[in-house]
Amino acid sequence: MHDIRAIREQPAQFAAGLSRRGMGEAQALSEDILTRDKALRSLQQRLQEAQARRNDAARQIGAAKAQKDEGRAAALMGEVAGLREEIQKGEEEERALKLEVEEILAAIPNLPAGDAPDGADENDNVEVVARRFGASPQIDKPLEHFALGEALEQMDFARAAKISGARFVILSGALARLERALGAFMLDIHTREFGYREVSPPLLVRDGAMFGTGQLPKFHEDLFHTTSGYWLIPTAEVSLTNYVNDEILDEADLPLRMTAWTPCFRAEAGSAGKDTHGLIRMHQFSKVELVSIVAAESSDAEHERMTDCAQEVLKRLGLHHRVMALCTGDMGFAAKKTYDIEVWLPGQNRFREISSCSNCGDFQGRRMNARYRPKGEKNLKFVHTLNGSALAIGRTLVAILENYQQTDGSILIPEALRPYMNGDEKITK
RNA sequence: GGAGCUGUGGCCGAGAGGCUGAAGGCGGCGGUUUGCUAAACCGUUAUACGAUUUAAAGUCGUAUCGAGGGUUCGAAUCCCUCCGGCUCCGCCA
């Protein structure tokens, strides 16, 4: 959510930021908002004058009645009789205008950070070379993960389709266990070593929570909605970030770092035909999420730190990966800057996104009305929020299968994971 | 599913048609005292929009007591609808 005052004061920056994100009509949009804002304020001015006259008369009527001067009271009442309708009409218009402006603002994405690379789509993303890790393993004729999983008879798309349709999977045996191992492994790293607090949050949330993080009102078609009005979370970011919704925190309590391992649910509307094989793009998947709630000055540093935390998981699993700074045209709605982590998949012979770490600045804080009291300052500030996957578990499982496949079809278990896998070295049929 | 209660500032809590942006307490901020800390004491303490001003401060006006609507010259207070929260009963992991 944008601050109307910021738009008022710096309309050029606002429009420039939006057009960097690829909004062609940014200039017109900015002007439209300011026109409505101006209309609203001049309406308010007229309304206030009428209200002042009414209040003054009401006070005099009260005084007259107290002095038992009924004649004077009646005369005054006659004077303000016409004001009532005028005020009611004015209030109605004011509400409608306010709502319009709010609706427009609620649908506008965050402005990109100054150092987010400009660009139109994923082809313009820029690698953060210093963050690259490892090298692709030498595998002769590598298989894709679904071929490996199905051959192991521990990854079953056909039966899942029978039960739930496309974009679902059944893992079983060691692969089901691998999913559990990965979740526990990741949580242990983040809680023991990086100071994140483990949280087990609701998976069904209300409209307000979805609005707070920015999924609503614009992206409802990407979400599952229950008949009783709940939304299924597409990421634990929603539950964890809204933890501070409508609260005022002490700066001393920041940063607030939370992690959760949850299922995520995505309708995947509009991605028909994309990633139809395998478990890259499911309606339901498991993910360990990181969320940081921080003071305004520290969000940039926290973003780097969070990305380190996510990369650390991949490093311990020995997985080759690179980090991309998303260009302005490829970033999500709420983000001002995003790093995607892409893991190398030998079976696909390409890098694939396995994590996305975003700094949302105060964008979500303002939508959620989540504030903090800065030390030594009088006024409240909106918290800055960050979220990152660390990591998407389904895709991590894919990466392990493809990177650790053996010629006999078995899968070597990365050493860091073995304590979580009953000490086993391999997954076999 | 049935029955009832409740929503006031940063927090707790009073107010039950006008003098209430709202008592009191806690917290926050500033200060006095003190070797330091604590305690005590004093002061201060919401936001938005507008007017005034070269600007800031200040002053004034308007709105805001969950949200919206209604009654009234006048609503935190009365009425209606909605939304949250809580309790009990039933069912259930």
C-alpha cells in the first residue's frame, strides 16, 4: 500500500517507480490519483464548513434551552434545518471518494528499490555473481526427477490424479521420509543457527490477512477459497507476516524472525501447460518459510542476511546454485527488491527457482497497520517486512534426486541429511 | 448447530444524549533530585484533513470511541445491519 502523502509530495518519483515496473499508464494513474485526492480534499473543506456551522448552532440551541428560551432555540433550529441534508450528502460523497482512492491504491504494486535492476521479464534478471556456489555434477545422461522417482516406485502421479487430479503427487517410502527430513533439517538450521523462532501457524486465513501481505484484492484467482470464506495460504509468508498485523511493537523487540514449515496451496490459474511433468508446480507443496519483521533502517541488511540463510541450506546439501536479482518487471506485487535462488537441475540441464527472498519495505506494514515505536522518537513508523523460502521442499527434493542420482537408479543421500534419514546413505527401490 | 456477553487512545479502564479527543491508572517522552541505578516529584503525551504563517512552532476549525446506516438542533452514549473477540451447551480431532 502506498502513502497518499508520498504520492502527493513526490508524484514524479511515484510514476517513475511504477513505470520501471512496466506499468505503461503510470503517469496517467498517478495523475488520476492526485485528481481524486484533490477532489476529496476540496469536498472535505466544504463539508467541514457546513459541519462547523451546524455544531455552532447546536451549541447555541443547547444554551438557549438551558435558559428556557424556547423561542430562540426554535429560531436556531429553523436556521440549520437545511444543513442536515447538505451534510449527509457531503458525507456520502466523501466516503465514496475515499473508497475509490483506497481501492486504486490497494491494487498498485510496491515501488522497486533503487538498486533493483531494470527490465521487462525474467530474461532481464541479473545474476549476483558473488553468491554463486558449486559446480554442476558430472552425470552421464542424467534423468529427470520424475523418471527417477517413479522408477523407485516412491513418486506416484497417476494415483494422485485419481484422488485429486492434476498437479498433485503421492510420495511414499524413503521419498516421503526425505520430504520430512528436509523440513526438519531446514528448521533446525534456521532455529539453532540463525535465530529464527519456529512457528506453527494457521493454514486457513481471513480476507484481512491476504490483504495485508498483498494477495488480495488483486490475485484471488491464484488462491483456494473455502465455502466458509477462508483462504488457503499460498505461502506461510501470509500467516507469519500477519502475526504483527495491527500491532505496535517496541523497537527493542525487533528484529522479529520467524520460520514455519507448512503446506502451501496454489490454484496455478494461468499456468496451464507449464511444468506439467513432475512436481515442480503443484497445487499443494511443502515449504520452509522465513519472515523477518524489522526496523526501517535495517531491512536492506536483513535482506542480505536472509538470502545467506537460504543459501546455507543449499550449501550444506552440496547443491550447485546461483542467485538472481530480479528485474523490476519480474518482481512480485509487494516486493521492492527480490533475490531468487536457482538450483542446478542436471535432468533439466538448467537452473530452476528454489527460493525467493524479498524485501517489502513498509509496503505490507502499511497494509497491515503494523508499526513500531522507534527509540527516542515520538512518532510511530511502519515495520519493514521480509520473506524468503528456505527452501521450497518439493523442489529441493527434485534437486537432490537429479543431482545425486546414481547409474543404478538409486539416490545418494547428502551427508548432512543422513542423520534425518535413519543414517542411510542411499535411497533404493 | 443452540444460548448469552463484549468491542473506548500505546495498554488497562471510566463515561450512558450537549460543557467529552474523551476522567483515572499504567506505559512513553522531557526535566528536577541523585556518585550511579532505582525510587520520588514536575511537565508532557493520538491521527488525518483544512485555515492562519515566508517557513516552523503555535492557534483555530472538521472528522475519528470496531465498520456502515438511522433517530436528533446535537450521538462514544439511543435504534438497525454487518464485522471481530469471549463464554456456556451440543458435536468432534
